Amino acid sequence: SATTLTATVDLVHHDTTGDSHVTGNATYAVGGRVPFINADLQLLPLSLATAGRFVPAAGLRGTVTGPIRATGPMRNLAVDADLTAPDGGTIVASGTVDLDSRPQSYDLNVTAHLFDASQISSKASPSLLSANLAARGTGFDPATLTATATANVQTSTYDSVTVDSATVRVAAANGMLTIDTIAEASRIKASCKS
């Protein structure tokens, strides 16, 4: 027989990693061997440093706000999110994640608009990204990461490089990262001191 827990959520969490406030509705059903989740939540905001405790290799920090929906079993959880960072940059993501396996896996499509990745990850350089990204892989630790990603970049900056447009493919396996730039148009900003 199935056991179902349904909740209306209004969760406030204060921690040294930051404050979070999450509202919405969630259902957790256990029947047979596979638990099922159906959650429709609003992040008002979510502390990424707190969430990052589950994936420490990602170096998460900062906050995001916006709606997020998750439906399905933990091993094939469908997610949709429309998130805004404090600087106004946005990330829209959809796809599936496997949070039940070790290492965890993902198959995601992400659209970033004027997004500074360094605001949410200590692993990223200052940036202003506008891009469409498709990523599929397992793990987050660079030593064990196995993933492929394709990004179609519109006018963006990353550290000291400005890119007008680019299509980039990235693959990671066995501790090695391979970057294949298919087409690009970029300007490198330089500063001189006398």
C-alpha cells in the first residue's frame, strides 16, 4: 500500500550559511520501492550555500529567488526553474536529475541572461553570461566528473574576455577537461598601466 504525505510549505531557515524562505505545496508518496515527489515551490530566497552542503564540490554561495517545480522519483526527477540572482541575472532550467545514485547525474537545458556565475559559485570567475546550455553527465567533483555540455553564447564577458557569439562543446572525463570551440567571435579587453 502507498503512503502519501502532502504539505503546504512555508519554511524559514536561518543558518551561518544564510537565510532561506521557501513556500508552496509538496507531496511525497512511497509505494513499492520508489518514492515519488511532486513539489511546486517559490524560493524567497534560497541560500545556495545551505543547499550546497549536498554538493560541496560545486562551491555554491549567494541566493536565488523564483519558482521551482520538481516531479517524479528521486532517480528521475523532472525539474523546472525560473531563478533570479540578486544582481538581476536570470537562469531558466529544465530537465531531469538523478539524486538517488552516487554519483548524482543530470540532463539539463539552461538559459542564462546577464548572469554572473561568480555570484553563485566560488569556482567561477566574474562574468556576465547570456547563453543557452545543454549539459548531461554524472558527478560534480572535477576528478570524477563525466559530462558533456554544449553552449551557444550570445554577447557575454567571462573574466577579461568579451565574446560576441560562440558555440562551445565541453567534455569532462577521467579528470581531464576538453574544450572544443566550434565558432566564435570575441574581443579581449586589455588594460595598460604606465
